[in-house]
Amino acid sequence: MAVLNFTRLQDLIDQDALKGKRVFIRADLNVPQDDAGNITEDTRVRASVPAIRAALDAGAAVMVTSHLGRPTEGEFKPEDSLAPVAKRLSELLGQPVELKQNWVDGVDVAPGQVVLLENCRVNKGEKKNSDELAQKMAKLCDIYVNDAFGTAHRAEATTHGIAKFAPVVAAGPLLAAELDALGKALGAPQRPLLAIVAGSKVSTKLSILQSLADKVDNLIVGGGIANTFMKAVGLNIGKSLAEADLVGEAKTIIDKMAARGATVPIPVDVVCAKEFSPTATATVKDVKDVADDDMILDIGPKTAAQLAEQIAKAGTIVWNGPVGVFEFDQFAEGTKTLAQAIAASKAFSIAGGGDTLAAIAKYNIADQVGYISTGGGAFLEFLEGKTLPAVEILLQRSAAK
């Protein structure tokens, strides 16, 4: 995977190409709300501001849209409205942001103004990436900007279809930063390239593990995934969470990496309990001493120290998932040790996935991680080596210029 070349919003601004133009920005404003409709966490709204502000400052007439929740197409309900987002955006931008309903057939907006187009997933044909809908939306603008990495793995009318038909297309600063970071980590990494892939199930991350097995120098597995790999090398894992039917796949990944001199480090000690609970008693054991009624809930201190050494030697680190049940403090030391090793490392690090972000927040290391991906599913699909439809169309349009 080479480093990606695509047109950026900043390129167009540098060419003074936005003045007097109608710019359509697909942002990710899908924020959590309480029962009264108040936004409870506004990170995504704040993250969308730089693209909007840059387009306004460059003299554009700006339209912004996003999905919110899972509305039924063609059936608008008050709880699907972006009204709270419009209010928050106007506060952040310091200017009015009018919310436009039924906008597909035409939008009134002047240079220097910004309007928010109501929840795009209410439009019939959005999810199915309807060409008819995409063409109508493309007619609204001179320039289409995708700044929503979180939906880049979905081919929908506002993320993919419109980019086929808009006169000019570009990546916004958020999307560009994600692609730059992922390209640096996976396209042209400093070696050794180390990946940490952890989580409860191998099955949900099997294709990522298989894809990374061809690329990385060290593949650290954690959580229920590590238990399956331990079983694959013949260790007793007691009553720990594992997937017996994927033991063969785990063994194949170990052998595949060993054949090219790469490793999947298997824990040498673990933290066990007799039950899964916040009050369970934690016991550190060598892997050979795990009893039939034990549950493995974290890696042990020896293993954590060995892995921290590997992290210290890495040139690039990709991190997805905590290595233990870090929500319970007695099973959090493994994840804490690895998090602190990543924070202290001179390597370029990229981290993504909900639990990973929670661990980064818990150990207060956000400033010491090279790049934190907010993409969720899109981040995982990129790691898997899948082509993200919204990215692919940007690359095609950029190459065709």
C-alpha cells in the first residue's frame, strides 16, 4: 500500500479556487445526545470546524451535512434532526448556521454564509448510494469536500455517489489527516512495524490479523484473541474466553509469520480469576500453572515487561484494543504497561477503536500517541487492507485530473 495521493481542501484554497464557489462538505456530526436532545459529547462537531472555517475564510458559500443516528429513509422524525448540531456549530463558528429541510432540489446560501443540511440519511436512496440522488446533490455545489473518515467505509450517496458527479472533489483536513497517518503507518512504515490487536473475539478481527501477518514484524495479540493463540500452542487456558473453532487459524498465522522471521509473542504469565467481576480476586500465574477453573483476564507482569521492550524497539506501532479487562483495575496493569510504553516510545504510533480510545483516556496519554483515529469501522477496514469506497473515489478523481 503506497502513501495515498489525493486532492486536499487546502490545495484548492492555495489555488484561490473557493472564492464565490458553492462548497458541499460531508462531515461526521453523529454525536451522542440525552433524552432531551442535548449533545452530551461534542468532539465530532468541534473536529468539523476547521474545514468549515477554512472554506468560509476562502470566500465560499458553505453547505454542510451529516447523518445522525439511524433514521428511516423518507420518514423524518424530530429526534433525527440536526437542530442541536446547528446550534452548537453556530456557537463554535461565531455566526448563524441555518438548518435547511428538504434541501435536495436546491439550497439558498451566499459566500461567507454556512447552512446545515438536515440529516442526509432521511433522503431516499442515501444508504443505497442512489445515482439519481447523488446527481441532484452534485448539482448543488461547485466543490465537494469529504471530511468524514468515520463513514469512509460506506458507499452512500453523500460519501461516494456525489463524489462521482461533483465538478471538483477534495478531502477535508480531518479525512486527509487520517489517510496521511494510516499511509505512514502501513504504506511506508519505519521498521520494525509492530501491531497490537486485542479484543474478545478472533472472529471479529481474523481478517485484520491475516492481513497484518503479511506486513508486520511483531504481532502482539491480547484479550480473548490471545487466549485462542495460547490454545493454538497447546497451553491450558481454563475456562477463559476463546474460540476453539479458530485455533487452526491462529496456528496458521503463527506459522506464516515465523516463516518470514516475524513473531506472535505468546504470554509467559497471566492474571487469572475464578469469576468475571469487578470484585474478583486477581492471581498472577505462569501460563503452565493455569487451572481448569481459571479465567485469564490480563497478561502478567513478565509478559507486559517483555512486550514493553518490543514496543521500545519499534519504528511504527499500530494499536487496536486493550490486552486485558482494563475496566477492572486489578486486570488493567497489562494494558497500562503497554499504553505507557507506547507513550514513551519514539516510534510513530497510530491508535484506533472505541476501547483503545477509552484506554488512552484512562491513562492520559493522548498527547503522546502519534495519531488517534476516530474512524472505528473505517480504521479497522483500512488495517484489513480493504479499499474504503469514499477514499477510492477521491483517489480516482484526483488521478483523473
